Amino acid sequence: MSAFKVDPSAAEKITAGEAVAEWLAEAGVKVVFGVISIHNMPILDAIARQGVIRFVPARGEAGAMNMADAYARVSNSLGVALTSTGTAAGNAAGSQVEALTACSPVLHITTQIDRPYADRDRAAIHDVPRQPEMLRGVSKSVWRVWEAHAVPTMLAAAAASALSAPRGPVSIEIPIDVQRAMLRRPSYWPKPCLSRVTPDVAAIDALAELIKNARRPVFWFGGGAREASEEATALIERGALAVTSTNGRAVVPEDHPWSLGAFNMTPEAQALYEQADLTIVVGSKLRGNETRNNQMILGQRLVQVDIDASQGGRNYPVDLFVQGGAREVLAALLERLPERLDTDREFLSGATIARARSEAALLSTLGPYSHLADALRERVGKQALTFVRDVTIANSTFGNRYVTLAKPTLGVHALGGGIGQGIAMAIGASMARPGRTIALVGDGGAMLYLANWPLRSKSRPKSSSF
């Protein structure tokens, strides 16, 4: 975000709605998704007058939230969804659960009725007396702006919460009378100050020693390692086997000879885990649907690396927990480890064999759909296209594994298992990156969310559906 400065003597007054528009522009936001309402018009009018930010109007708040979520994942930046208060904020809740599950940095700017009537259950239009409680259930944090002059700083604080690891959607309520109220334009627009976690040096030293002494190490990379692709790949190159969750795909190139990719639950993968003498889980919650409800054996010793200390040992007992961001921890390990690890090369080459057998077994079950799987793999992986998947049988069989991704940010899927979010996600993803976006959806999901297509034809993205 760049500093926006004016001559204090010439400082003018603006509405809080205008302050929201200016802060978003200064923060580098390019697109806002939402639904127009009487309770957010001061903000939208300001965005329209400003002419810097593109507003994509959805037909429903659920779709707008999915669009902002996918936009955040593909752009690796802040996604913004704008809704009204009451039912409108509730409409976005289901999609916000998906953003929360995926740890997507989404700023949900919602509204409130006039302050004298808020939280008093006096039946004002769009009033929901317990809206903050509802939002807390689907948000990383919830904020309310009580005074116009607090808009810039509270937006910065809310954005910092969304962008600080572990990331997640953050809701901020701005009552309609606050949006209309005046404030002096700031001489400096506040920046989000992200919170940082400094890894424990002793814990990293201990992990490095474990890796040096391991003959058959395995790294399991999850969505929390998506920004550490370079460091993760360098570690694997030194002599370790890689496997990823579906949300951590392409953290290590999916065609790497020592990687299982996301074929993480096949009998061939399980056989390798049973041989492993050390498994290091980086940025993954080890979800039940990828570990047979945590019944899979993941090696003789288990280490977990995560920015969120509350995840340590939650689904598996661990021998060592290292709190820290994936990039920082893996970079520190690279400094401590030799250029070539003394590991079992036959074990590592087993990844290539296991991956090939897993892929062949999958294709043998697809029948005529194997042609579709091959066509998608040819286009998505080799052309480096964005690939969005709804919850379908096609995705759970081949979309999540067989169709390779060129980069971690090019894959978006409904991580929480909610059906029908694929079309809206594809729209948001296509806004974040030039080029073609491919969406894999089913007929049921398409019918469920078709109404969330943008209102204006000029907002329609360049996309393909299968």
C-alpha cells in the first residue's frame, strides 16, 4: 500500500463511505464482489465515482463470497466481498465457512442498521440483533466501526487479521449512518501490520538433526506450505520423498520423480509411509478425508510444522512440533542441512513407481471418463491454466489428483465439501489472473449456484466449463 498524503491545511472532509473506497484503492484492491443494497450504497457510490476498483455485482451474497474467496487464493492477496446487513450477511455465511476452512484472506465488509437501533431488537428493516454472533461463527475475527473517523484504522486492522497467518475471512460491520457521516481525509492511510511468529531456533535445530539421521524421510505438504514452494522443492532435491494434501498440490512440482503428488491415500502410498522412519508434516491439518480419519500410519516418527500452535498434535501425536511459517522454517532447515542427505535412494525412487501405479489404478476405474481426465490434464497442467473444481464425483476421483497443476495458486476447490460453489469460484478466480479458467462442475451444483452469475455481461469472465 502506498502512502496517500495531502497538505494538512487543505485537508477536506469526506464521507466514511468514500473513506472505505479510498482505503481499498490505496491497499491495492482491484476488484470487489458483492450485492447492491440500500445499506451499502454510500460505499458503492464512492467506488463508482472513484473509478479505480472494479465492482462485480453478483445475484446473491453466497456467490459474491465464493468469488472473493477464489480471487484471494489465486491472486495470493486480499479478496473483498461487500454485503448488506441482516439476511444478506447471512446469505454469505455458508460460503464464508468455505473461506474459513481454506484459510482464505477475505475481507467481508458488511453493514449494520443505524447505531441508535443496532442490537436492540426493535424490528428495524434488515435488523438482526445477533448478527455479530453469527459472523463470529464463520469468521477469523469480527469488527464493528462505531465512528466514521475510525474507518481507516479499523479497515487496516481487519485486513491485517485476514492476511496474518493463519489467514482467514474477517468481517467488519459499518453501520449505514456511519457510512454517511463525515471525517477529515487522513494525511496518511494506515497499512495493515501483519503479525509474525518467530520460530524457535532450538526446535529447528532438533528437526534438522532428525532429518540428518533419517534414511527414509517423507515431507507431507499442506495448504499452509503454498508460499514455500521454492524451499520445499529444494529440500526434496536434497533427498526426501514428498506428498501433498489436495490443498497443498504443486508445492513440489507434481511431476517430480520423488513426489506422490496428491495420491496420498492409495495402497502404494501407505506402503511407503510404513517404510518411512521420519515424516514431517508442513502446514497441513491432516484432514480425515485424506488420512482415513487419521487411521493411516504416517511413519515411525512424526514431526509437525505449523504457524498455528493449536494445530500441534491435534489429529496425530507428534514427536516434535515446530511453530512457524512454512517458508521461514524450511529456509532455516536448508541452512542447517547438507546439500545431499544420506537417504535411501531406492526408497525415494519408489515414489515414481507408486505414483504410476496409483494413476493407472485410477484410470482403470474411469471408463470413458478417462478421456476427459486426460484432456484436462493435457490442458491444465501443460498450459498452466487455473483449475477450479466443485464437489463432484469427477473431482473426488480424478480432478483432485490426476489433473496436474503448474503452481499451487492455480488450483481452487471446495475444500469444505459444500456443493455448488464451483461456478462462483471460477468467476472469482478468472478475475485474479489473465487467461483461461477451467471449471469442473456437476449438473446439481450448476443448478444450485447458477443464479450467482454476475449481473452485467461485461463482467463475465473468459472461462470454460466441463
